[in-house]
Amino acid sequence: MREGGWTGVDEVVVAVDAMGGDHAPAVVLGGVRAALESDRSLRVLLVGPEEVVGSFAHDRCEPVIAGEVIGMAEHPALAVKTKKDSSIVVGCRLIKDGRAEGFFSAGSTGACMAAATLFMGRIRGIGRPAIAAVIPAAERLTVLLDVGANADVKPGMLVQFAMMGAAYSQVVLGVESPSIGLLNIGTEDTKGSQLAQEAHAMLAAGMPGFAGNVEGRDVPAGTVDVIVTDGFTGNVTLKALEGLAKVLFAEIKGALSQSLPNRLAASVVAPAIRELKAKLDPDAYGGAPLLGVDGVCIIGHGGSGPEAVANGIAVTAKAIRGRLTERIAATVGDVASPGIRQAGSLPLVPKRVH
């Protein structure tokens, strides 16, 4: 764990990328102001060009100048290496330097992941960081990971994903003893690929709360608190759910406007539909955490508005207060057996950039 970092219990410092997202900086500035007003113990380091961050006035917000911006269409790793003065890189360096313990950006997911891994480093014992998503499922909020960071994984990596997802469920969602499922094509122990079968055996042997295999239909149902899979499958699953939700709401809107009786009915059910739509909005849950890096990193959706940015900053602060990074580090040390550690394909000592 990093020494000399922010250790406050109530007051927290969050670095925020002022230039992250499709509608930055206006929506980011609005979200920062809303977050500061709702949390009196929050301090923000606002990272971006001087003309943007220098004009934002708040007694708990400090501007940090970054002269470059990484665009959504740029190659993430190349941009991180060549744009050392970008808002994403500077934001992640603030974590490494101990000036903040959390970073929020609605910018390029790939760039955030590359910069956080390169400059913040991995938690000791973690083979690969993973991106998680909170699914507003029917029974409960479900943490799904990985949703895009690692297309190819080893069985031991899925075990670590389960550990990290469980820690996030406890700290941010308040689940005391998270149940964990392995995404598969059947619930039987012998179903699935060799990867799935080996991961199942490891999870069953050493992961508290492991409930066995779950299927695709269990993701929206909320059968368990945490679902683990590889980044390719997780990303496809997440995008399919998002696409289905958009199609369903569009179809409902079309059906309710087809005739006068339907329009009259719409006036009655509209509040319930709006409430349901708000419940299914992923922005309500603060963005996607990058788990496994040595510091809290939350990545917002590129289309985030001020409310989504405020929610993302609030979740970042909550994860810091709940000592998410320390919880993951402790879980890896307590749960991971030598057999699980050896199953990963990468060295377990994190690389550092000084």
C-alpha cells in the first residue's frame, strides 16, 4: 500500500478530470459544485486547463493545471505515454503523489485504465485490474466484472475479480456478506469452458460466499450480489442489457402514443415509468470502478450529465471512506491460497512508475 497518502476518515480529497466526457467541461463543473454542496467533508482537486479550472471558485476546490486533453478517439496507451500533461495522467499522478486518494473521470475508459495502472500501480498481489459495473437488477444491485479490461483471463484472475467485486459490494453497496456467482452457460459444476470449470473449482475451494454458476438470465434478475466473468463476455453482457433497456423504453413510449386511449393511459403510468427508468439508469450508481489499482478510480460514462458526475464523485468519496483499496489488499492476502496465486499468468508484484 502507498505510504504518505490521504488518511482522513471524514474529510476526503478527490481528484476530478475537468475535461472528461462528451459534454465537458460544463457538465463536470456543474457536477463538482453539486457534489461539494451535498458533502461538506469533500475536497476536490479539479484538473484541467487553467482557463477552465482557474475560473471555478469554491473554498473546497483547488485547481490543478493540466495543459493537455486525451480525446475519446485517441489510442489510450499511446496517448497516456505521449500526453504526460493531460488531465487524466495528472489526475492519476495526484494519487501516486499522495495528494488525493481517489480519481473520477468521465473521459476515455481505456486511457483512465492505462494511466491508473501505470501511475497509481496495482495493489500488491493483484494480477490485473478489472472494470466493474453496478447492474440495477430486479432483486438487488449486482456488481458485474470484468466488463472490458481483460478479454483473455486465467482462472486465478477470476478468483481475484470475485474478491475485488465482493469488497466493492461491501464498501459501496453496503452488502454485509456478498454472494458470488460465476457467469456460465449452465448452473452445473461441469458446464462451460475449461476456464470456467477451473475457475469454478478454485472459487468453490476458497472463496467465501461463492454460490456456484449463474446464467445470463441471472444478471438482470439479481440472483447474486457479484457476478464474475472475463472482460469480453462481461462487456457484451453489459452492452446487451443497456441496448435492451433502450429498445424497451422506446417501444413502450411508442405504444403509449399510438392512440387517444393510450395517451390517456400514459398520463397515468408516466410517473411509474419515469421512476423505473431512473432505477435502470447506470449513471445513478456513480460510474464504473477500476478495481485492483492502488487508489480509488471511478470512470463515468462519456455522456454523463452534471447529476451523473456528482454521483460519480460521491461514490469515489464513499469508497475512500470505506477504505476500499485496503479492503481489497487485505482480502487478497487473507483469501488467496498459493494455488490461486500461481494460477495467474502475470507477476504479482506491481510495477511502479516514479
